[in-house]
Amino acid sequence: MKLRNMTILGLSACLFILSGCRDNNEQFEEPLAEKTATALNKNSDLPPAPPEIREEFAQDGINIDKVRVEYFSDGQPVDMIADLEGKFPVASLVKNPADQSAVITVRTFSSEERYLVYGDQNGLKFRETKAFNETIQKYAEVNGLVQMAEAGEQLPDSYYAFENQQYQAFFGAFSPGWLRVYDDIIPYGSNKYVMSPFVPTLGFWFFDNWNNKIGCYKRQHLYMVEHLYDKKFFRKHLVSLAGWGGSTVMFWGILGYCNNRLESMILF
């Protein structure tokens, strides 16, 4: 049995039930008064949701009719951003248990450097993630692994050993927890623990044909940052998310573009 198989125990708006990004007062953020006024005047209601999605919100203590979505570009409030792809999107949700309301914050950036600086200022390790990705991609290209992966071939154990070594170098020895994926935007049906403290990265989803079939996932941990990619070996960034454990991320609404496209992912 291959090494990888042996180690596995383990966001108009979108619905993804996650709580709180590690936000500080970053240089790209607008003044609080301006932010509040903009938010109050902004039409940010969620689109009509089917009963299953409404129920999923309710299970997390959120009334879907009380969810507000705020959009920012380089820290400045903007109208709804219909298409997030290629804009270095970062998303988080904060809920208010007192009245079952929630605010989803969607941030995009005009350049990769602004995205990286935001990560620096908020402890999100975006720059480390970029360096990790580049290291893995170079290794895969030099060793002909991209072609192997595209052909559906099993990668050698040496690749997973290298990936694990690089993860520890950039992020530390352990990832924060477990993650369970589902093959629909509602968390039911086929599922499997496919990421864990033992397997915090996936150059591609090869587990039981999960590649390009994931519609949502559940977090089984305290807090985690997730980077999602459309291509193997952490290529073509889709979105960066952050949230607390026990929450669900569903590829619905503006995050619908991620549905059935996930090929690789990083947790830390």
C-alpha cells in the first residue's frame, strides 16, 4: 500500500458556515464608520435558498434571512462582486448568536502582493503558502509528476515524503485538524475523512475518485485556514477561507464556481 493511503485516517453570496477570520486593523481596511454606513446601504441579501440550505444555516444557529454580505476590494467597500475568480478572494463569516444574524465578508485584491500583505497582517501565512506551492510545483515539474497525475497514475512515495517535509518547513509539524468532504453542496451522502493532522495537504484528490467531485466539506477542528485550488499540485487558486471547527463550507451561491472543481487543497 502506498504511503499516502497508509497515512489517511483522515462563500449576492455563498453559503459556507464558518466563523471569524483572524482580522486585525490592516492598512487596506476602510474606517469603521465608512464600513458600517456602506454595509447598511448595501443590498447584500442571500439569493433564495432551497430548504436544505436554510436548514443547514439553522443548524449552525443562523437565520438565513438575517445574513448580510459585505464586499471589499483592496480594503475599500464595493458593490457585490459577481465573479471572484482571479481576484485572490478571501472569505469569512461571523455570526451573532443573540439574534441569529451573520455577516459574510468577501475580500478581493487587485494584485497578488496586496493579497499577500493582507495575509501577513492577519497571521494567515499567505506568503508562506505561495512559497510552499512554488516549491511543490517545481519538484513536480522536474520529476515529471504533473504528467503522471494528469494521466491518473499513482505518484511515488518519495513525492509525499517531500510534500510532508515542505509542509513542516513552512507551516510546522502538525495541521490543526480533520476535514470531511461530501459529493453534494449539502453535507449528506458519500463522505470520507480525506484530510487530517497526518495529511494536511493534497496535491490532488485521488481518494476514491473525489477529484472534481466535492460540493461541500465539514471542519472537524478548532480553527483552520484552507486554500482551494482548481489544478493539481496547488495550481490555479480558487479561494482562501478561514473558520472555526464544526462548521460547513458549501459551494453554493457565489462560491458555486468551486463546485466539482477542487483538485488540491492546503490546511493549516
